[in-house]
Amino acid sequence: MLTQIFILILGLALLCIGSSLLVEGAASTAIMFAVRPVIVGLTIVSFATSAPELLVSLVAAFKGSGGISIGNILGSNVINIALVLGISAAIKPIAIKKQIIKIEIPYMISVSFIFWFLCMDSFIGRMDGIILLCLLLIFLIYSITTAKDKENTNSIEKPSFLTISKNTFFIIIGIVMLSYGANFVVQEAIVIAEKIGLSQTFIGVSIVALGTSLPELATSAIAAAKGESDIAVGNVVGSNLFNICLVMGTVGIFNPMTIDRHLHYFQFPFMIFICLALGGIAYFFHDINKRTGWIFITGFVVYIMVSYVK
């Protein structure tokens, strides 16, 4: 058992470090070309920090562990809002811009509802996957059309070969570490679940989801501390969209799988609830203060406890 725990921790460490390198390489490249911070957070950083979820869920699905695959996504989306934004706001209140309130957050909520609707038959298939990927494509087209930061366009300096090489190196090494880390995490999570008698779904919504959400936590917490609210919020909203559309869309197309019907009793509704809570707070208050941050953190604790009992 100690060996499995050690390898699991090693896998989570590889996921965290690999994602950090991927984030730095991708975000630095985007900023060099004057892409707006909020778009960097919603797309580049979100994709990079969602890479652990993508690889872990794909590996789990192909190994026949659908519980870990879907549990990882539901858990990660709850953790991204309740824990990641909660801790980030507890460190420093997060301001939310009107554009995110009017467009990105409502789109995330809509996609979450659509995802739950597609899973109502307790199966995620190829057509479901295609629909989810199309929803991602719509989001990406919108992001690309609004990507340029007009204020900084004139001040762009041509990046040096050394800078481009460094960013490319970070991206490649990050992807390699993510690949190995994902395999370690899934493999050992399955063994540990079997040994201690926990369901794969609970392992997915708790340990695995928390581990794959560490990059989002690190990125948003640091961004919030530095006053980069756009990246902090954009990272979470974008990651939730990528988790549903890219991860489950890819899983649905390449490895259709059944979904535990018990997830419809609590995990799916709670994911929707936490998304609506974020939307309501953003719409009425335009920020997430420290008190709200602690309420979100409490919500995360409740989510884990109820998931364990169920």
C-alpha cells in the first residue's frame, strides 16, 4: 500500500510540475503576441491547467475505469470554483469584469446544464462527444475574435529566438511529465480504491480531482495575489469549459462509456449549484470577497463529505 501511495504522490507531483511548465510556456507565448489577459486565462492557461484532467480521464476511460474518468471531471469543476476561487479570494478579493459576467460565466453555466442533459441516459457516446466539442469550438471562435489587446499591440517587441525556444521547451517537457503523471495517478488510484474498499467514483471526485486541480489552484491563487483577477477567474471558467467540452467530448468520441446513475442524485446537481452560485455572486456583487471565499471553501468540504457518505 505504501508503494502505491508513493507512486500516486509522484504522479500528482508530475502533473503539477508538468502543468506549471506548460502554463508558463503557453501563457508567455500568448502574452508576447499581445493577447488580452482575460483571454489568456480563458483559453491558453485553462487548456494547460486542464491537461491533467484530459490525460487522467482518457487513461481511466481506456482502462475501463469510467468512475474515475467522470468523477474526475465533476469533482474538478466543483473544486475549481469552491476551492480554487475560494482560496484565491481568501488570499485577496477577486474583481470580476462585466464581460466575464455577461458572456463567459453564463456560457459555462449553459454548457454545464447541456452536459448533464446529455448524461441523463447514463451514457456518454460519440454524438454527445461531438456536441461537446462543437460547444468548445464556438467558445474558441469567440475567444479568438476578441483576443487582441489593442492597447498593447503597438508596444509588441519581436520575441527573440532564445525566448521562443525556452517557451517551446517548457511546453514539450510539460506535456511529457503530464503523460507519465496521468498514467501513475490512474493506475495507483484504481489499486488503492480496491484495497481500501472505496468506489472508483469517490476516488475520482476527491483524490484524483483534487490532484488534477492543483495547477488551477496554484495558477489562480498566484494570479489573485498579484492582482491579476482576469487570469484568476478566466482560468477557472475556462478550465471548467475545457473539462466538460474537450475532456468529456474526447472521451465520448474515442471511448464511449456508461455513467453511474447515482451521480445524478448529488454530484451533477452540486456542480450546477456551484456554477449558479458563482454566476449569482458575480452578477450582483461583481467580485468575490474573503467572506464569500470561505463560504466556497466550506461548500467544498460539504461536497467531499456527502460524496463519501453516498
